[in-house]
Amino acid sequence: MTFSEITLLTTAGFAAGVLNAIAGGGTIFTFSALLAVGVPPVAANATSATAVVLGSVASAVAYRREIAAAFRKLLPLCVISMLGGGIGAALLLWSGDRTFRALVPWLLLFATLLFAGARQLQKVVQARAALKANATQTDLALPAQGLVSIYGGYFGAGMGVMMLASLSLSRDSDYHAVNAAKNLLSIVLQAVAAVVFLMSGIVDLKLSLLIAVASIVGGWSGVVVARRVPEAVVRGAVIVSGLTLSLWYFVT
């Protein structure tokens, strides 16, 4: 690798760690950086997904008190996340480079628009949960998390936003409590997907390790950012970057 490629991947890994700790969307950067250095689409997605697991672990450790307080309630969601993550990863390997590359700009655009409308989506979901109370929490939380997990195992970008919305069905509206749960479940489904990818031999281990180290630093730093930097600033940067990248892949 050249120095510029190392710099690109390291910066993308750090940014992904920060953004995934705050609200998700960081995979957009690591995946795009891997494509930029010549990694094929499916391998780029698998390598990116494997790399950011450690960054999610760092974020979860920083939220350890919130996670410990609700761990038993999160166990059913952890199980469904494992199943969904494995299914999504298998679907990615089955689809192949040609199909996945055709879907990339649409997936990036979907993830970016979802991120942009995250607040509105959460308000709608929380309003439904308030109307139906316990019945909604029981009936919708697990299947919603299952669908999010399949998507997360397949692509990942935008998964955090979808998960924040689905978790609103089973948790209170406190941002940090929901975000802590999202980080734990992200680890679970990403870890299962990473195992599937590693067993397939499609992951570039050297590139994955480089991104992983940077994402660990970014994941830990992201919690600090989430508490101190205005969320609107970070969200604006993600939206602009996501729209730019999706446009790029539409025209290339």
C-alpha cells in the first residue's frame, strides 16, 4: 500500500468509529475507502464489517454502565441479532460482486436518507409505542430488530439509525440508554457476520486490522464527541458525505 492509501483507510476507520458510536453511518466511509484502494465490492464490505467490530466494542465499553443496567432485558434482542447478522452475511456472499456493486449506490443513498430522517422516524416509532404500550413493545421489538440485523449483516451502513428506531419500541427515550443498547447489539450481529466472512476467506486481514485499530480509537472518542459536540454538526457532515458518495457511485 502507498502512504496515501494507508492515510485514507486510517482516516476512514477513525471516522467510522466516531460516527458508529454516536448514531451509526460510519461504514459508509470504510466501505468507500476500501473500494477506492481497489478492493472488490463484496470483499470491501466484508473487510469493512470485520474491521469495525472492534470499534463498536470500544464504544460499548465506554457505555458499560448503561449496558450493565439493562443487560438482561437485551438478551432476547442479542439472540435475534446473532441470527439476523448471520443470515445477512450469507446473503452478501451469495449475491456476488456484480449484483452487490449494482446495489451499492442505492444502498448508500438509502442509508444516507435514513440517517437524515432518523429523528422523525424515531418520533413516529415512539408515538406508536406510546399508543399501544406493552403490546407494541412485545410484538414489534424482536421482529424489527431481526430485520435490522439482516440488513446489518448484508451491508451495515445506516444500520445504527435503523436500530435506534427499532430499539425505541422496547426501551425508554433516553438517548444514551438507547445508544448504549445499539452499540451492544451492533457488536453481536457484526461479530457473527465477521465470523461468516472470515470463514469464507474473503476478508483482507491486513486492511481490516489497519481499519480496526483506527476504529477502536474513533469508537472510544465517539462517546466523548456524543456528549460534547452538537449532534447537528456531526449529522450534517454524515449526510453531506453520504449523498456525495452515493452520487459518485451512481455515475462511476
